[in-house]
Amino acid sequence: MSQPSSNVERYTVSRDFGSLKERLRDLTVEYAAIDAVSGHEQALVRRLVADLTPLVDDVTVDSFGNLVATRRAAEGAPTLMIAAHSDEIGAVVKAIEPDGTIRFAPIGGVIETLLVGRAVSVKGHPGVIGVKAGHISSPAERLTAPAMRDLYVDVGFDAADEVATLGIRVGDPISYVAPLRTLSNPDRISGKAVDNRISCALLAELASRLRRTNLGATVHFVVAVQEEVGLRGAQMITHRLNPTAAIVVDTMPAGGTPDVSATRDLSMEIGKGPVITLISQSSRAGAIMQPGMRRFLERAAAEAAVPYQLGLFYGGNSDAASVHLVRDGIPTGIVNLARRYSHSPVETADLNDAANALLLLEQAATSFDASVDLSFLGNEALVDQK
């Protein structure tokens, strides 16, 4: 795999690497501050429409919220879809107790043990998830986390009718309150919804960098809804666009911490470059990267002189698992950013990985044209068998 010896090689592609990291950080912070639990992504989609409209030829949003921002090439050119997802994990209001506390149900892969005592937002209204006082907890209770059905949100009122005056109703979204912040290492950011607002930032910055570039393919910048609850929006929008090929941009769990084995669990680490993910697999779905797209992405990374990692992701997925199955099959690549503490309020990512991913995607978008070989065998595969 490509491993530049220093930042000098990266500067041959982008002479403003530091500024690039700052822009990606600022955009990610702004996007993550917008609550967008699955099924409730309207505010984020509105912001993305505003940001992308000046940069492309047209922007559309379908009835479910999938956004497509398109840069058109000459008629008859191939089409490349570069996709991220807009939604984050969270919860919804399930019921309101007579005492004003709110019962809730999960949306996406919420980790129950991380809920107690958290600050949350209920349809924009501040609240907290209650916690039994340690003074009256038994020794056994102090060592376990209560089940989600026993938890509740307190928004500061003592009666259901007072909560009703806020306009809170069954089905309203509940999000973590955990704004992104820079850690002691200024290249590392941490907070809620890094998954997948950092990829939304990548798409916006990529569209900006390509706005005056002559392209050999029509490029669709796609932000799909409801990834966290079953990869739903990506399937819808891919069927409509029917692209020649697709690249899904997302985040994935990282190793590199004391509780993760590099050989038995996850070899990918933050700060070592974007991950070209060869296989992802959960109990419900999966994707094995189409060989033509693997060749194309590895070549793009080498030509952009960016470091990258090859990775496997067992136990989870991205929208690629839906995208590649649409119609007759869409050759689909996966570019992931490794991030620590997945699906927590302190997801942590490295801005160097994000900037290098952007350079990789920029090279991929500018080099994709009718000459790209997406066949299963391919010239390189045929040579290998001689």
C-alpha cells in the first residue's frame, strides 16, 4: 500500500494541508451540532442543500430526504456516485409519565451502558437521562447499568401537562448533547455524530474543490438518510440514479486502544490514513469490494500520494451493503475513516485521515472516466494468472 515518506509528497497534491484540516474540522463541528436522528434529518439536509447548491449544477431532495448534488459532464459520460449518510443514532419519545419523565426507545445502535446520566436534547429541548443516586444504590446496582426500558429523560418539569406545553410528543427525536471539541492533540476531534458528519464535510469540501474542474464523468454527491437503521436511503437513491460506479464514504471502528487487539479485532488505527475497506459484514448484510473498484481506489491513493490502510469490518456495515445490490449490481468502493469509541458521545477521529481521504476522493473523481476498467477480471487480474 502507498505510504508517503513525509508530508512533502502530500503537498504536491495539496499545498494547503493544514488549512484543509481546519476547514474539515470546522465543517464537521458545525454539522455535528445539528441533531439528525434517523428519520429526523431535516435540519441537516437543509444546511447541506444551502452549502452544496452554489457548488454544483443542481441539487434535489427526494420525499424521504435523500440529497443529490450533481456536477454534470458531457452527455454520455459515465456516472460516479460518492455517498455519505446524514443520520445519527439516538432515540425517540415512547411515552410521557404522569410525573413528566419521558420514556424512550432506541434508534440505531445505541449502547445502553452509555446512557445513564447523559445530557440529551428532546426535539431541541434540553434534558438529562436520570440516574439513581449512588447514596441509595445497592452494591450490585453500582456495578450494572439499568435496562433501557427502566431509564427516563428529565426535562425539568414534574407533570405531563407541563412537558406537553413544550410541544414534545410521542415519536419526537432524542439526541446526545456532546458537542465536538478538539482534544489535547489538535489533530483529534471528539464528540457525538462524528459518524457520519465528518463524511458529510468531506463531500461538501470535495464539491467545493471540484467546482471549476473539467470532469470525465458526471459526479453525484449523495447524502443518504436512515443508514443507522438498515441502510435504507442509499438503496432508494441508488435505484433512481443507477450510477456506473459508487464510492461510499463512512466511518468505522478503530483499533489502537488497550481494549482492542490489532490481530483478533481491528487492525485499523486513527492517524494512519483512510481505510479502503475490502469486506464489511454484519449478521444482516455485507459487501465484498468489487475488484475493479479496489484496483481503481488503490491506484487513486497511489497517484494522490496519500497513506491508506486496507481493512476488514466484521460486525458492522456501511451503505455499500445496499448500494452494490441495486439493479444489475453497482461496482462499489468503500473509503472509511477509522474512529475510536463508536456509537458513543465521544467518537474520536483524526483530521489527517479526513484530509487524506479528501485527496484520495478528489483523485478518484477527477480520474474516473469511460476508460476506467471495472471488469471482474481486469487486465491486472489476467496478468496475475499468466
